[in-house]
Amino acid sequence: MSAFYELDTPQTMRTDAALVGARLPLVAPRLAYADVYVGYPTDQAKPVVEITEAAQRIANALHLHVD
């Protein structure tokens, strides 16, 4: 098979996919979108990044703006 192998027609590929999909069992039941994220907190505190004096001097020497 070469890199330029011709694919089947779209109709044939659609039929093949439907047959495979009908034979594959669902591994897990699908959950509603809201149920997927129910175990995760929605708001998390942002970490505080401390900028040392040495980092501030380097940033100023490179003309970077660090607040």
C-alpha cells in the first residue's frame, strides 16, 4: 500500500462504520454534560506568584514589564 492509496467511496465507508458501530457495545453509559464535571470544583483560588527583587532587576534590564 502506498502513501497515495485510494480510499473507498464515502457511501462504502459510511456503511462500514455503521456496521462496526452496531457490533461494538458501549463501554460505559453516556452521562449528561453536567454530571461529568460534578466532582470537580468550579472555582479554584489562583496561586500567588512572588517576584523576587533579582527577577525584577533582570526583567527591567531586558525591558520586560513585570507587575
